[in-house]
Amino acid sequence: MASLPPVALALALMAVLLLVEWGSAAAPEGGETCSGIVPMKERGTAMSVADFGGVGDGQTLNTAAFQKAVAEIERRGPASGTLLYVPPGVWLTGAFNLTSHMTLFLARGAVIKATQDTSSWPLIDPLPSYGRGRELPGGRYMSLIHGNGIHDVIITGENGTIDGQGEVWWNMWRQRTLPFTRPNILELMHCRDIVISNVVFQNSPFWNIHPVYCSNVVVRNVTVLAPPDSPNTDGIDPDSSLNVCIEDCYISTGDDLVAVKSGWDEYGMAYAHPSSGITVRRLTGSSPFSGIAIGSETSGGVENVLVESIHIHNTGIGIHIKTNSGRGGFIRNITVSGVNLNNVRKAVRLAGDVGGHPDSMYNPNALPIVDALTIKDVWGVDIQQPGSMEGIKNSPFTRICLSNVKLNGDGAREVPWKCEDVSGGATEVQPSPCTELTGTSGMSFCANAI
């Protein structure tokens, strides 16, 4: 049985990691950081999942051990909080909840592995801003690691792994035998002051990291992995959340690397919780779908998003902003800059016809507002198509700015941009932009991007 080092040693290890990993990362060489919105904390006490009967042999089910450990942390409740140590080993478990004032710490060589017994997976209510499960009507399966209404939570370690063992779920999706919407690896609802760092997430059944209705969330130095043919394995999806910092991550999955969301059609409009103050910086990755996405579920609104210093390779769409008639809401004040694209099918896509509807109750006349989108300092090589920008006839996308966007294809021919129901300006764009975006005269919003 794996056991906890002396408490003093565990706490000393945490302190060293805080000093070395967080302190140095707070001021990365040659770059800015937003990670200061949630300070890393040293906990006053520590315990091990092994202290609660956990066995890291890859066969023993440790759900009860994790649940008991978290319950004890909640019972103790010191202001300084408690560190739950996961030693090296493979810790098979079902879903469990976190609590406030805790650090879940994965040692080097520690793997939290989800059970593949889908029949024992708990069901929870649908998200109010979605009205039903994202894939199927009714409830949804609880995430492997879950939190609701908690604060001051840290998930970190020495690059240990959280493995969702998603293949059994992917196969049910492919075979259309899913009874309810698949679980995420990590979902935090109505939470604040969250740090997720120095952990590997892999093989999620569905989306990987899903902060929803949260505020002050930092995700940094995280690796997210899933096979390219794994369905809907989004990397990080901030959803109806405020002040989210995503930095220095590597993501390679079967769907969007980062997707900013805010609810689905009439349910998202009624719930009316926008995503705002989202920063994505120094992200590297690949996907058959999108690198950076906004949408398509944006009915509560998305605004004030900054994306910069991004490296995307072997990907379907580099930058994808997507919504649909019936979505309502808004997408505004979005800035994407410093993007390197390599072997990408389409560099930029803005689309007003993407995404289905939860039910027949949606209002097709609820048209989204898409305004003030700046995409600048983009360099692409081996780009099949520069991009398309197709708004909605009765709600055109406005104040779109392209600046210093250079996209090189295979050299055989220049593929033109495709634009419809959009307006804005462009400067220093190759291939030449479409006529809807051919100048910046009188467009101060675009001139500021130059």
C-alpha cells in the first residue's frame, strides 16, 4: 500500500513547488501572465488517500476512499485548508466531489483512473443554461471529479495524470447506445478561486475541463490529451464564467482545444450568465476541429476575450467563432493576436449557421449580435484556405478587423476569402481580403489594432 510521507515532508514539498513552479511561472520570461487573479496557497495540514483505505494497484476501486478523505477535509475545515496527497500508483475510482479549502495533489507517477463501469456512474441534473443534457434529453453523468458551490480549490502536483478512460463512452456514442450525456473529467459549477496546474488530463469521456458559472479560475501548465478521433473531447471550456486565465498549456484532443461558451438557446438566454474576462495565452496544440473557438453555445453572451501567443498545428480550423439563429446573446470585444498556424485546413472561420438546438422551443428569430472582433499578427504556413466570414442576413457581423494576417498555402493557387453579411476593415492581409473588409478608413476600431 502506498503511504504518505511525513506531513512535514508533504507540506515542504508543496512549499517548494509553490516557490519553483508557481513563483517562476507568475512572471514567464518575455511574457505576461494573468495567473495572479488566484494566488497559490500552502495548506496547513496534509493527508493521503491511502489513509482512508485507498490502494493504488490499478484494480482496487477507491471511490469510497476519495469520498471519505474529502468528507474529512470538509469536517476539519481549517481556514488554511488541507492537502489531499495522491501517492505514486494507479488509483481506480468512480466519480467524487471536492470541497472548499482543499488541494488535490498528484505525486509524480500518480494516476487517478476512472472506472469503466458506466452502470455505476451517478446521474445529475442538466445545467440550467442548457435545459437538458448536451447530447441527449434528461440528466447527465457526473464528472469524474466534481465540485459545486465551493471555493479556494487547487488541483496540482508533479504532473500526475487524471485518466478518464473514455473509450467505453466513445464507443457508446459511436454505436448510439448512450442513455444520457457523457461525463467530463473535471467540472466545477458555481465555484470561485480555483487553480488547476501541473496535471495531465487524458482520455476524457466528453469535455475535459469545464468551469461553468465560475469566477476567478486559473488553468496553467496543464496538458490535455485524447486521440484525434475521440468525439467531443474539448480541452478547456470556460462556460458562463468570469475572469478565467488559461496559460502555458498543451492540448491535443479530438475536438476544440479551447471553447468559450455561455449556454444554449432559450435556456442560456433565460439564465443570462455571460462569459467575460477570458484570457488564453501561450497555448500550443492540435485537433481535427478548432484551435481557439467561441461557441457555438453563446446564448448568455461572450465578451472581453483576449487570446494571444498561440501555436496551432495539424488542425481543422485555427480560429473559429460560431453561433446560429436562435442563439440570441452576443459575441463582442474579442481580440486574437500573435497566432502561428502550421498545416491548418482553414485559418479563420466566423459562422452564423453552426450548432443545433436543444428542442423545438427555441425562437428562430432570436438572433445573436456579433461585434468588434480583432484578429491580428497571424502567420500561417501550409494553409489550405485563408478563411470564411459568413454572418446572419438579418444580423450581420460588424466591426471585424483583420490586421497583419499572412497565410501561405501550397503555392499552386491563391484561394480567396469567402465573406457574406459582415462588415469591417483589413490591412496587410494576404491573400487579399474580401471586399467587405478592404480598408480601415474611418474605422478607428481597426486602426487601433495596427
